[in-house]
Amino acid sequence: MINTPPKAPPLYPKSHLLAASGIAALLSLALLVFPSSDVEAKKTTLNLDLETPADQLTQEQDAQEQIQATPDVTASPFAQIENGADDTQETATAEPVKVEPAPTVVAKNPNHKEVVVSRGDTLSTLFEKVGLPASAVHEVLASDKQARQFSQLKHGQILQFELSPQGQLKQLHSKVSDLESISLSKSDKGYAFSREITKPSIRTAYVHGVINSSLSQSAQRAGLSHSMTMDMASVFGYDIDFAQDIRQGDEFDVIYEQKVINGKTVSTGNILSARFTNRGKTYTAVRYTNKQGNSSYYTADGNSMRKAFIRTPVDFARISSMFSMGRKHPILNKIRAHKGVDYAAPRGTPIKATGDGQVLLAGRRGGYGNTVVIKHGNTYQTLYGHMQGFAKGIQTGSNVRQGQVIGYIGTTGLSTGPHLHYEFQVNGVHVDPLGQKLPMADPIAKAEKQRFMQQSQPLMARMDQEKSTLLASNKR
Ligand SMILES: [Zn+2]
């Protein structure tokens, strides 16, 4: 229940600590750097992502990097597929629209005017450019709460004005993003605000990547966005340790959704299927939505990718005490078993339920202080002690999902510093949570197996075919 005394040597080398930290933590860390043993340093890189300035990335790029993305759309047997790389290119070239200093007002006809927002512009300066008085700005902004969105201007954004022959504002229109436009139209009753959301069409794309430096760089070169890369890592996160096990030559294939408007990819959707070869072993994943509407990833033959438990309930924690059948208790000063694992982390760090289940207790329990006990089916039970407090909605009897935050690190009860005491019971017997072979989550329901295979098989076949087409075209 207690932190390791200061003089004691670290119980665990840093590399082992990595293995013990939460899957999410591993993923974030691993995406950025090749295996390294410095946990602390990695934490600090967490906020960096692929939005690193392009020139910096280029410098870091390994000269040997060889990532292959579908090179030619027309050569592909799947006509709707596009090289995902244009995503990255689009972001890279999405420079603010260059505005010539003089004519910012474009007039198609005398009553229609367009203004491009440039640095320093406000709604007032823009109105001024089309000859509208300051009072019109106030009138517009006061007309509707939502109309204030017109004052959240982005460099390069275009405002379109429709004016009456007398030069009064009739309509104001602007495209806020590829998916959203806003308008304000004047009638006898004043201005009416409207918003138009464009529904993108969905197409699928394929990428293939070979890892030569880090997963994040390889994925980026393959045209996979940062969030897609995170998604892929989380799909395989129960099987592959992305912090320690990624090697040069590992490779991946992904079929994913792209959201398209007018032929332009505006964002990405779900990963539909993926394959990751790590150190010679290949893992497959297929997204499947069951008849109840719940989506999850399964192996190509229908086993769950997800395990019933995640390894650790706290991301970015240090194991301060291992499970043992006998140790000297630092407060009681007697030999006592330590029937759990302690994770030291700053006060307030979120604690996650390691599996789906029902809360048997959320309250005080003696030396454990604020404690949550979760029952996972009939076999398993987990306990989380010394919490500072419980997360919203966590109370005796409530249901929790795996990964849901149940409370926060504290030092309540018999404890010398902020940490989580975590216990794992199998049929009422305490076991070492780190020594357990994790039980699998349920495979595809028998009744849905056929439907699943009808989706899984074509996706797998398509990845095979795409890959061979790609490799063949690279040899030409
Ligand atoms: Zn403990």
C-alpha cells in the first residue's frame, strides 16, 4: 500500500516499468520514438504529434525510409481508392490564401461582394471594405447568438455579401470549413441565421507502410494521419507492445474510411481492417458492428482483439510496490503479504476500470481508504484503494466499462504518499495482476459469425490484392 522507502534501490528497472504502464500510454509514447528506455523523457514528448513542423520532420526522416503508398489511382483495381497520402499533402500545402494587398473586394455584380479575410481584419474592417456602416456590424451580431460566429474569422476565409441596390446588407454567407457554411439573411422580421452542414460521402482507402524508423514517421509517410495511427495502435494494443516491440521491417496494411466532399478528402473515418506484422508475426483486425449496433475489432477469424482486462489501471505511473506473499509493511512494521500492485502517480491522476463490470463498492474501506471494488462476471474482481475521490457517476451498483475513469489517485487510508493500490482476484483468490495471462473478451457471437465472415473475408482479400498490386508497381 506504500511507496518504496527512499533509500531502497528501485524495485524495477525502467524498462520493466514501461511494460507495466497502461496501453494508452504505451501507444502515445511509442508513436513518437523508437524503443528507448527513458520513461521520463518520453512523457515529455506526449504533446508532440505529427503536427511537428514539416521541415523538422524531414530532417529527422531516415534516409532509408521506404514507405509505399498506392502510387496510381487508375492502376488500382479498386477505382474508388485513393492514395491516402494526399491527406498529408493537403495539410502541408494548406497555406493561408495569399491575398494581394489592394483588391480584397471582389465584385461579380455590383450587389455581390466577396472579401477575403487577411491578417488584422475584424468584422468591422471587412464591412467597411464593402461599404457597410459600423451600425450594420452591431445589427448583425445582435441579431442572433449564433451570428457571432461571423466574428470568429480565420485568415483566408471568404465572406460573401449580397447588398440591396441602396447598399444595405441583404445576405451574408461564409464557408467555415469544408463541412460547414453559415448564412444570415435579412427579411422584414430582421436577420435569420442558418447553418448548412454538408454530409460527406464515404469512400475507402488503402495504405501500406514498412517501418524503418518510428511508427509515427512511417505511418505519416504512408499517408496515415496521426489519429489514424493512434487508432491502429490502439486496435493492436493488446497484442503488440508499441513502446518496446516495434522493429525495422515491421509492416502494416490498413483499409480505412475517407470522408469526401466534391472529390476532396476532408477527414478520415474508421479503420475497417488492418494487418500488422511485428517481428515476423502477423496480427489481423476487422471492425464489425453487431446487430445491436456495437462496434468492435476482431481478428480476421472472429476472435476479439480486446482482452477482458487492460494491464494497468493508471497511465504514466511508476510501480512502487509489487505483489508479494510476504514483505515488511512500512507502517505496521511487520511481515505482511502485499496482495496487490502499487502505482505511484501524482494526486488526482485518473484511475481506470481495467475491465467491464459492476461496482460492488465505492466508499471507505478501513486501511484502503476510498476504495472501488468491481465485479467482472462471476470469476474476477478488482479493487482500487487509497483514492482521493470517485469519478462522477461511480457509486455502489453502477456499471462501468473498461477504461472508464472511476476515481483519482490519492493517499487516503493507511498510506504514506499518493498511489493506487490495485488488487486482482480470481475466484476469490488474490493473484498478481502483472503475472496473469489476460483472459480474452468474447469472440463474435455464433449467430453473427457468418455475417462477420462475409465482411471479413473480402477485406482481407482486398488487402492482399492491394499490397501485391502496389509491390508489383513499385518494381516496374
Ligand atoms: Zn499496496
